[in-house]
Amino acid sequence: MACLELAVVPRLGQRVVEPALGLGVPRWTTDPEMDLRFHLRRHQLPARGGWPELMDGLSQFYMSPLDRARSPWEALLVEGLPRGRALYALKMHHAVTDGLGVMQHLARILAPERQNDVPGGPRPAHLQTPPMSPYEALVAQARADLGRVTGEVGRLGSAGLRSLAAPFSTAGAVSRYVSSLGRVLAPPAAENSALLVERGLTLRLAAVDVPFDRLRAAAKAAGGSVNDAFLAALLGGYRLFHERSGAPIPEAVPTAMPISLRRSADPEGGNRIASARFAGPMAETDVARRVERIRAIVSEVREEPAVDVIGLFAPLLGRMPGALAAILAGPMTKGNDLHASNVPGLQGDHYLAGARVERFYGYGPLGGGASLITLVSHGSTACIGVGLDTAAFADSDLYLQCLVDGFTEVLDLAPGTATPTLRG
């Protein structure tokens, strides 16, 4: 299986090399010492083990740092689940790809039929590049920068003549962008919850299965999208957690959500996301009204001209020492009480080594936030991957029940009998 992944996703056979003296952007190069023994793990659940034991092992797997000297990914096969099931976990550094990129890769790796273990369709060209030393990376960076500067001078020469002919139009666009930049970089107009203020080193993972058709019907009943209903359920769970913990309920909490900038013509893989931050209306008890408010807020942040500010300044951040770049970019994630992500999943049946894939769950780093909760749609199920900082959620069992009840609140907007199921 891993050999197939390397053939279909050549990036997994590469590692990152940083230019000498830290001057420049890290570059991809072929890993001359690629050895799958350092990327693959196998685990057997103990007798009568189930979802709690599975999630406990997964949390340790995802929290273990990747080896920076090797290609930044690892895979784990967990056997011994009830009814002969198994789990295949894939951990990648975000430098490899984003959520939609992972789905593109999986569409190539997984087979459409049980007897067809090797997916069909064209495969991308192999990304074979000569191994590169830090000093060679520095030279390559200097050449790339020189070419970029030369190109920009030529482009600005012709663009400058055009802008002289329409100064007010250009000035207006600049003014709008600067105004948007101020809104995007400013922290959300919401206070952090006193109940979730602590941060620690332990991650708890869980999963919730939600009937996708009912979630979509509930969203439609409230005039929103599936993403709006998803966020409304998460914020409802937060409100219930505060209420049942006897804590003050903030009007809103700082919330972050990635926005995909990927276009159909973009190559597979890579990172094409922007991070949107906003005040999530947590105290709103009217569920339909909560969906409506979230729809308005998310629509507004999606349209911000400066929404991709991190992508714009990525080349500059990449040339800074890692510690300084973290100081500048860190506030975009560390001040958030809730991180939420919605990734469209694959349609139809898919098979891995002859076994049908029943669920896709997405997990990621908390980035200093209290939680990261990800929805991946798969067939009739919205698969909700839950990651919690256990210092922020001292009573994580209570919170997970509140999360289920938050989804139930939203699902009740539409008729039906299917209910959420908590795992782990």
C-alpha cells in the first residue's frame, strides 16, 4: 500500500531541505535515504479493545513529531477492531497538502472496486529531483529570487503605465485592500471563554457520526448551507458545555475556519487555503437564527479581499527564522477557542487492500487553539473528527455529550429519526 502511495503521490518520496544560514524558503528534494520502515507502523488493539482504546492510541500517534530529516509523513495500520475491522491512519505535514489535497490523493490511491486493488487513471509525473544540500538550496533560492525580481520589474513597468491612466481606480482598490487587511488581521470581536483558557500537551480524539441527509435538510430548513449547520451545531455544543459546567456563557467566542482557494485548474496537492477568523455566535439559543447569523458572518469573511493575507506574505515569512515567523503568524491560531473545518469527501464506494472504506475522519494540529473539529462527508454520513486540548476541556466526557446534543439541536430543524453517534 505504501509503495502505491509513493507512486501516486510522489511528494511522499521527498524531504524538505532548508537553505544554508536559514536564508530563504525551504525546498523539496528527493530523499536519498527513503526507507519505508521509518514511515510505517502496525498496531494490534488489545483483546476486547474498541473505540476508546483506538482513539487513545491515535492521539499518541498524531502528537508524535515527524522526523525533519525524512519525508514528512507516517502511516499507521491498527488491527483488531470489532467485526474484523481495521483502521489506516495517514499523518502528513501541512507542507505536503491541505484537506482537499488529501482527498485528491486518496481518490487516486483507493480502488473503486473490491477486486481492483490498483486504482486506474493517469498518475502524476514522478517528482524526481537530484538530492540538494543546504548550500545548493541557498544558491537555487538566490537564482529564483533574481529571476523573480527581473520579471517583476518588467511587469511593473507596463502595469505602471496602465495605473497612471486610471489612478483613482487603482487607489480605490488599494484602499479597499488596506481596509480589508485591517479587518482580517484584527482579532475577532469576541472574548476568549474563561472556561477554555488553559492549554496543555495532551490531545484527546473522538468521532461523531451524523446522518448527512438530515444535516443537509436541517441546513436547508434554516436557509443555510451544510457548513452553516455544522458550525451552528459546534457552537451549540459549546453553549451547552458552558451551561452544564455552570460557567458564564460568552455572547461569542473566537472561531477560525479554513477557506479553500483551490480552483479546478490548480495542480493536485499543495496548500491552497486561507484562514478566516470571526466571532462565533455561541449564546444564540434559537437554532435557526444561529444558522442564519453564521451564514451572514461566513459570507462576509469569505469575500474579504485580504482573506489570503498569510499566502501573500508566505514568501516573506519563509525567509525569516522559524521562531520569528511563528511569533508573527501564531496569533492567527493561538487565540481561538474553536477551530472548525469542512472537507468535501469522496463519493461512492472505495476500497483499500480489498476492504471497503466505511468512514473518513479528519484530524489536525490544534495550533494553540482549544479544539479542532473537522467534518468529512462520506456517503450517507457526516464523519466528524474531534480533537480536544484536555487542559481546556477538563471534563471532556461532558463536552462530547454536549457536542452530540448540539448536533441533535440542529438536526431537529428537519424531520427524521436518525441521530448522532459518538465514538471514543
